[in-house]
Amino acid sequence: MKKLIPFLLALCCLILCACASKPQEKAAVPEPEALAAELLASGAFSEELGAVEDVVARTMYVLTEDEVASIRLYSSSGAVSEEIAILPCADETAAGKALAECSARLELQKRLYADYKPEEVPKLEKALVVQRGSTVVLCVAADAGKAKAVLDKYF
């Protein structure tokens, strides 16, 4: 009987471990256009964002074509600070630079909006900057929670 109790306890532990929930795997990062469409449809933005030309986006984020083949940037009219930048980088080294550029962009925007429209600064402070592999995303939204719900599926 003394040997049966430890055996039953060990068996119970094994059963409980087997029943433990596994961490949910993230879905594959979608193509930039699909991810942007999902973010735009999420209801996270207070106004319609428009696509920004690649050459302008490269100037704003200081990234070369070798680092990021095609930047997907969606921005507001300027009246609000909302924006989506999807940066599919060539490799993780380029992604590291893209992360730094996203941080620099956010700091610049905070300084500019502090004088221009201070009520926009909280959006910038809640901005989401995420990386998975060589893809980096910056998202400044009116409702950061809704944008985060979309990004949490992939990042």
C-alpha cells in the first residue's frame, strides 16, 4: 500500500500536466496589404488613413530599398497622429534598424504634436511597435486596444 500512494500521486501529476493548456501559436504574419486592411477595418482609427507613396515613406523612416523592399505606410491627413507602418525587412539586422527608426519617428511626432495638437500625444504614447522575425509594424491608433487585438494574432 505504501508503494501504491506515490504511484497514484505521480499518475495524477502526469494527468494534470497532460491537461495543461499549451501556449497558443501565433498565426503567420500576413502580407503587408492584408495586415493593413485588417488593421484599417478594426475600428481603431478616428479618421480614414490614406496610403503614402513609397518614396515619401522611405524619407520618413530613413530606410533603403535594400533594407525594406516596399514600405506600406498609411497616414491620416495630419490633423491627427494616427498611422500604420508595415516594414517587411530584408533580414533581422534591417529589422533592428527599422525598430530604431520607428522609435525615432514616434519621438519626433511627440515633440511636433506637443506644440501643434497636445491632445494627440497620448495616442503616440500608446503606439504599438512590434517585430516578428524580419517584419516590423508601427501603429498609432485612436483605440490602441482594437489595434493590439489585431496585432496580437500575429506578433
